[in-house]
Amino acid sequence: MLHLYHADHSTCSQKVRFCMAEKGLEFSENKIDLALKEQLEPAYLKINPNGVIPTLIHDGNIIIDSSVICEYLEEVFPEIPLSPSTALGRAQMRKWMRYIEEVPTSAVRFPSFNMAFLPRFDGLTDQQFIEQQADVRPLRNGFFRRMGRNGFVDEDIEASFEQITKTTSRMEQALADGPWLLGEIYTLADIIIAPLIDRMADLGLSYLWNDDCPRVNDWFIRIQARPAFDKAFYIGSRLTEFIEIRPWSRHEHE
């Protein structure tokens, strides 16, 4: 039995849901309200001491970290393969996965918070923000302290945009060899980058790559056309459906 702790709009939750949908896996669920910090409640921290989502429980065994969960599902449910059949191919897939975790996964968080989540902290003093929002987080304490209640500085946002454009440029080059990041083979690498591209598009930031990366645009159309996509990105899973997005420009912050 599979049980998933997740949130509708969490990009890390989306990639696990996408993976499970591609494999045709059914699961029971607990939806976590991040605005209420349910992921930091003692009961949840007992199963995931990092205080983040998603968490998968399979036959009583706890698996945490979204990419680890996807690789676990690939090993345990291999009937619909989402990885290459050769050791070299799997190494190439994991190379992409590690890059995605290191670069765009982190980068997307910066505009997400500045453009969508800052109103959650209205009314807090700096000290209250540190005590109630930053220091209570086992894993992302430093991220929240750096952000502060007023958001990230322009240089942080621009650096995140640079990381995104580097990512899409790398994707553009890889997609010259086929419809997917590993050529003709659709893999976990495509699955785990999809929520990040979708999030940036949802924030109105696809202009960062639209003109320079036509293959990425075509890849995203192919991703969205997959039957599993709508199962993972259902109504209510995008920020613009329930949050007013604040368009970002440097001049607003000077």
C-alpha cells in the first residue's frame, strides 16, 4: 500500500505525483497545508524529521526526499520503466537528476516566495519572523533567514533567473538529440524538471527562455500532452489558481 503526504502546489510533491501517475500507481493521501505549517507539527516530524514534503509510506516503510522517492518507485515498480536499460544510460539520467536538484530546484524557490508567498508574513516583526517562520524549520532555516519577512534582494532573484536560464540552455542543447532529455527515452529526468518549468511558467517567467529555447518549448508541450500530466497537475495545483502573483521587476524594490 502506498500513502503519500503532499501538497497540491508543492513542486516536489508534483514530481512524485507525476512519477506515480506515469506508473499507474494508486495511493492514499494526506494533504499538508504548508501555510498552516502542518509539515512542522510533531506528528509529521516523527515520520519526516526534515519537516518538508513529500513523504511516501510504502507497506509501513518511510521514504523521504522527492527524487529519492521517484528512484524508489522506479526500482520497486519497474513494470512501466522510467529509466534507461543500461548502466551508462542510468548514469546519464542520474547526472541530470543531480543537476536538477542542485541548480533549478533551488533557484525556483526564490521567485516563488517573492512573487507568491510573502503576504503570509505580513504583520510580523523581523524577530517574530525569525522565531515563527525561520528557526522552526529543521532543513530550510538558512533559506528563510536569508529571505526575511520582506523577501529576497534583487541580486538573489537575478541570480536565480541566471540559474534557470543556464538550465534551459542545457536542456535546449540536450533536446537536439531527441524529444526527451536523454534522446528517445523518456525518463525520471524529464519528470523531475517538469514541475519547475511549469512553476516558472505559472509565475509568468517563461520569457526567460521562450525566445532562445524553442526545443524546450516543444518539450514542454509534449510533457503537457502526456495523460499522466493532468493527473499530477490537477485543478488547484498551481499558485495562480489561489494566490495573486506579484510581478517582479527590479524597480519595484529600489
